[in-house]
Amino acid sequence: MIDHTPVPKQHKIAREVTQDDLTRLGREQRAQEAAEALRKQEEERERCREEEQLRREASETKLRCAMQDLYAQGYPTLFSFINAFLETKDASLSSLVSRMIGVHGPSLLDGSEIRQPKVVHDWAISTHRKLVDNESTALANHFKPCKGASVTSILNDFSIRQFLADAESIAPTTFQVLQQVGFPDIPEKSPRKDRDLVGSFFHSIRHYDLRAAQILTLTLCMLAKSRNDHATEFQTTMCMFFLACGTSHSLFDVLNHAGISLSYTQAIAKLKKLGLEHLEGRRKIAHTHAFMVIWDNLNIAFKVSEQR
């Protein structure tokens, strides 16, 4: 027998929602949204990986086919093909290779460094050695006073700014290497910067750090003198300064060995030459202009023989 007694309905009792409940619900919702976003990101990364894998496989297939074509055309190795391209005399092909190297040269070198870093580094060192050798010779010749140059002109033309500007122009590789070794915090100069700007290194350093420029100038001039003992424009001025400061003979020997100054004997010879040059200048003035010697005989009880 079936019981048809109606089941009493259960009435839902409304419960007051507290602030803690709202906070918990918001936290759960944000957690679900974050999990969903993470899942979508993972799916997107997986899709990208699969696409990249497909592209890589397609590229490797093309490379293998291209290598087989190269072998079929008579190139036994990949190097023989690349070397033939680099040595081609065909005008259009040569232009194509030159443009490719001009645009993608850094990328090619970067890729070579990743594959064989030692080979690229050895090549870079040997290349820089040749550049630095040529630049050092040019720098030493430039800092060598012209034959017959007067001491007066050397002193008048002395300029730290001009020394740096000349060095940066004549020996850019050496200049950049020394700058990076000694002052790595100085920003690299833009390739579009005005090359006619005198003392561009001065403009790239902080206005209160001119000591960096002075140290770099001293280093370049010392290296130039070590390269050519006659490259003494900087040292000539310095020896005059040290003489004026009363520098001792023994200290002159130390400064001369360091390449900062001329020797004491050379400094005295330069000083005598400077005196003769000024004396000759006074003689020229006396021959071309009105020249008088004015003497005010003060009323001091000197003996006649002591008056001058």
C-alpha cells in the first residue's frame, strides 16, 4: 500500500551575510580567476612551444635540403660555399654580400661567439692588437714636436682638451679601451655625436670629475713616449712645471723613468733654450720698436760700485 501522505516542505531560512563571508567569497572568486588565467597562460605557452617546434623542424628540413643542393652543386663543405661567396668577383653577388655583412655583421659575430667563443675572442684580440699597434705609432708621431719647434710654442699650445681630442681622433680604439678600463661609468659616446666637437670626452664626463680626463691624458702621453722617446710635447711642459716647483734631481729621475717628465738634464737644456728664445724675442722688439730702459735711482745710500 502506497503512502500518499504529503511530505511537508522545508522552508529555507535566510541567513544574514556577514562581512567575513563577503571577504571569503571575494577571495575564492579571485583565486578561481587567477587559476583560470594561469591555466590559459600555460595553454598559450604550450601552443607557442608547439608552433616553435614545428617552425624549427620545418627550418631544419629546409637547411638539410639546401645542404644537399650545395653538395650537388660541387661544394663539399659549408665553409667552401661561404668562402666562395666572400671571395666572389661578381659585382652583384659581391654587393649582396657586402650589404648583408653591413646589416647583419654584429648578429653573425654574436652567433659565432655563442658557437665558438674562444675562436671569436682570439680573432678579436689579434685584430685589436693590429689596430692598437698602428694607432700607437700614429699617436707617438703626432705627439712628437716638429723639427725645430720652439719650447715657447710647445708651452703656449699645451692643452689637456686638445691632447684628448687628438688622441680620440687618431687612436679611437686605444682611447676607448683605456677609457673602459679606467672609467667604465662614463657613458659611451653616441655614434651620431658631432665629431668636430673638441674634447668630446670632457663633455661625456661629469663636470666635477675632470681628474678622469687628466689621468687618461697622462696615460696616453706616457704610452706615446714609451713608443717613441721623441714624443715629448706633454713631458716638455711638465718638466718646466716641475722645475718651477723646485723638484729635486732624484725626483726628476723617477718622473722621467715613469714617462711623466723629461730628465733633469733635458729639463735644464729646455729651460736654457727657452731663455734664449725669449732673449731673441726681446732683440727683435728692440730692433723694430722704440725701446727704452727706465731706471729710477732711489735715494738709498749704496756705494757707487753697487748701483745697478
